[in-house]
Amino acid sequence: MVIIDESGIIQFANRQVDSIFGYDHEDVIGHTVEILMPRRFHGRHLEHRQKYRESVRLRPMGVGLELSGRRKDGTEFPVEICLSPVDDDGHVLIVAAIRDVTDRKRVEAELGAQLEDMRRLHELSTRLIEAGDLAKGLEEILDATIALQRADFGNIQLRDADTGVLEIVAQRGFFKTFLDHFARVDSSDESACGRALRKGERIIIEDVEQGGGHVPHRGIAAAEGYRAVQATPIRGRDGHAIGMLSTHFREPHRPSDRELQLTDLCLRMASDFISRARDAETVRTARDLATRANEAKTRFLATASHDLRQPLQTLEMLNGTLRRLPASVAVEDAVAQQQVAIGAMSRLLNALLDISKLESGAVRPEPADFSVAALFEDLLRAFAASAAGKGLKFQICAAEEVAHSDPALIEQILRNLVSNAIKYTQRGFVSLSCGRESDGSLRLEVRDTGIGIPAAQIQYIYDEFYQVGVSSNSSREGYGLGLSIVQRIVKLLELKLQVRSQVGDGTVFTLAVPAGSAGLTRGRAAAQELGVNQQPAASPRVLLVEDDKSVRDATRLLFAVEGYHVTAVATLAEALEHVAGEAGLDLLVTDYHLANGETGTAVILALREALGAQLKAVLITGDTSAAVRDLPRDPLMRIASKPVKGDELLSLMRGLLAA
């Protein structure tokens, strides 16, 4: 503390002047106060003293400025000064309290540096969470570590899990010579990183030119221009080294404890980031393998759907031909039994392929609004004959509602439920109805008066090959796959299916389906329904395109026995060659999947263009994928699914020809 008169002369100084400024407190008395400040401020301070005399008051000095004091030896240091006026018999004296704030400024600077370091680490951590590239993320960690240690160079190495060798994956500041020299380092190497790997701990070489460390690599160090090195292992989740982080300094140096603590934070970030990146790579690899497996399954199922149905299609055509040829009663009975066996094989094959497709993920829902009434009418047409054959009533309740889901998959669910209901009902009825739930969704019900399901067996009805009341070694109708398919489709569509049953009184299956938008027309946007009993003109000219010789020959034989003038070819080129020399063509029957990637739809388009006419066509396919379901509606084309029965195919052809 010093007391100054109106002229700026020091009248009093306490003993702290000695410890702070290096002056004896009596030595400064009689001197102007400027003796305690740097010479460069003397002139400016005289002006400030004059202004203060004009407005004397208690206040800090130099608010917002960095003030400095000057010691006796000429050194400068930061100070804070507070001025306080004192009245001494009409004279104003100024008491100046001067505080040396060197330590506080140092602490503030250190805290500021620490806050900046923590801010940098926080930003780095945030970026690493979103980073997807391993090399780029490690470069950011390395840059942060170099900045925290005030280093000049640095590199990060990853350890090969099989060989244990360290390989550089990120670096800053090195020439190619260094990178080539340390391209691969193992635990036997005498470099800092080699020793750190061998000992499993941080290695610091304060001066590579002193002591025994780094001796084999002093030439590289001199060429690169570094004198000090620190290397610290990056540890994985199991505690073992998965890499190494090294920093290099141009001058002899040892990082401070605080710098090493911050480095350890960077190392933990590196460990977490490497582990996450490797986990993500593992997941990506597994996902890629799963994707390829699913694609292989899809290709297999597409091939199986076609190739496995081809022999059945041949048998269907041959069976249809045999039933049209004159034969004895015994032969007719054998042909009828053959038809039953073919039908059973077809149902089993279709069910197995449906289950395979559902489990492989090859079936993708395609939700849309559809008319419940139109769906019920389709099912009535499909099952009325089989129900009547057992003396059952098959009835549908009027339904004007519109549902929203995948119409093809909903139809498949109801087909399986209705088929089961007819199978297990000996008398009475099977019905389809639609109602609304309290939440606005639709309730589709399949009800029968059949044998019912015992309560203890309801939990098993969705198992493959399980049938109520049928032992595993007895003869059976069907294979117990329908409800297993139903359950898979219900899960795929994320719907809810409930069953209520009473032995002897029948069963009710209830399917909850989201409601669709009102205003959809009652019928589907389908082709015009054609009569199946209309007769074609005499000897219509039919072109058959089928690449499978056995199916082609069997189908050609059926058509010929039925009275058609038929030409059978295997490719699109042969089909075009035929129509180029043919006077006319009444109907095209073509397989969908042909050899060499050709398709039946391409054949239809090409022949229509060649003939310049709207050629009628039947497209036969074993493909049940969305590619076939989504074919554009064509009033002059019908689609038949393999294995199609001879009678059904001929009926389809007669109706199309008569349209």
C-alpha cells in the first residue's frame, strides 16, 4: 500500500513494497508513483492522475485493462490497483492498494487451457459418435493428442490380431522414409512403440540421443527431426493392446502429468472408437452375408417354384390327355387315381414353397385398400363346388367394407382357413362374414359347424404337419401345413388371429384387419369374367411357347387331342419365325420363365407387335412373387398358376377364345 499526494509523490509505503517491488519501503518515499510502473506507461499515467484529481472518488484503477508493475530489477508483473481518497486538513491524499496477481493470472491461464482442452475433447467425443470411417476418426484423435501434448509429430498404429504386429493407420508430420521404416513393428523392436508393446505400458524417451533407448533408430530420428518420443498402448475391452499412440517432439521433452492424463482420455476414446468400428464392421459383414444368403434363397425359391412344378405340370397335361382318350373302365379308374395323387403332390409342393418363402423373407407385404365383398365373392367361386360336393352350405354375408392390407396375402389366409373348415366339417355350413370392431378395424370371420378342436390341442394347430384328431401314422387328407402358413402370414402382416372352438359344435377363426378408405368400388379392377362353357370355333390355331421339352410335348398332346391346331416352340425367336410364315394365330399359350432370361410377357408383346393385332394369350407360371402379381391388367390375357389342371387350362382357353 502506498499513499500519494496531489502531485503524485509517494508519502507513505508499507513493508510489502519490498516483497512485491524489490524496493525498501523507505526508498520509494519522495518519488513519484510512476517509479512502480513500466516506463512506457509514465506519460499516459500523468494524464490519468490529472483527470482523477478533477473527480476524486473510490474506484479500481484501469478497469478492463491489463495493468503491470515494475520491480526494482526492471522485471514486470501483473497487478490490480484500487484507489481511495483521504482528506488530510484540506489536502487530498490517495491511498493505492496494489496487489500482485501473478499467481492468479497463472492459475487463470491454466484453467483456461484446461477448459479449452476439455472443450476440444468434448467436441472430439461428439464427432467420434457420428464418425463412420475408422481411419478418419483415428486421425482426429491423433490431432487432438498432438495438440494436448504440444507435440510436433504423431502416429497411431493398430495391432494385427493374428501376427501381433503394429501397422501405422494414421500419422501427422512424417516423411515417407519414417513411414516405411516403421511400417511394421513387433514387440522385439527397440523403438518406443516396440518396447511399449513388449512391456504393456507407456514408454517415454526424453532424449533419443541420450541413454540406450531408441539406439537402432537414431538415424531416422535425426532425419525426421525429433528428439523425444512417448508411446502408449491402446487397450481393448479385454485389457490387451489393440494398438499404439505415439507422439514426437523436436526438442528433448517429457510430457507433464496433466498432459499424460489428457492423453489417457484420448486413448480411451480411441479404444472405444476402434471397438465400435470393429463391431460395426462385424455387423456389416454379418448383414452382407445375410443379404447374400437371402438373395440366394430368393433365387433358389424362384428356381424351385419353376423347376419343381415343371414335372407336375407335365403329369397334369398327360393326365388330361389320357382322360380324353377312349379307355376301359380299369384305365379310367387308374387315370382318376392318378389325378388324385397329382393333386395331393401339388398341394404339398405349394404349401412347402409358401412356408420356405415366408421364412426366407422373400415375401414382402404390399398393403393397399381392397373390397372385402370382392374378396368374399372370389372365395365363394373357388370353394362353392367343393363344399357342395360334401353336402355343405358355403355362404358369405354381405360386406360393403373396405380393408387395408396386402389383398393377396389376406386372400391366402382366408383360403387356408376356408379349406380347413370344409375339410373338417361333415354337415352344416361354412360361412364368411365381416364386421367392425370398436376401434374401427374390421373383423373377418370364418365359421364352421365341424368337429371342433379340443381345448388342449388349440396350442398345437399352427405346428407343421399337425392335424386335429389324426395320428402321425394314419392316412390323412392334407398335410397339416395350412395353419402354419396362416400363422406366418399373420405375423408378417402384424395382424391378430383368434380362434374359438367347441368339440362337436364347430370353430370360428377371427382375423382383425385395418379398415381402408371409404369409396372403393365393390368389385376389383379385374379383367372381364368370361363364360367357361362357351365353345371355340373349329380348330383354333394355338402357338405354345415352352422351353421345357417334357412339359411342351405333354401340353401339345393335350391341345391336339382337344382339337386345336397347335404349334409348339421353345424360344421367342422360334415364335417370331412361326408367326412370320403363318397365315394367322388365334391364341398364344406361353410359359412365364423361359430359357436365357426370356419371359412370357416379352413373347406376348413381341408377337402382338409382329402381328399388329391384340393377340389373346394365356400366361402359365409357377412364380408366385410380386413380379407376377403386379403385372398390368390385360383384358386379353389370362394367368394360370402351375401346376394347372388340364381341364382348367382348356376352360380358360375356351373362355378367352370366345370373348
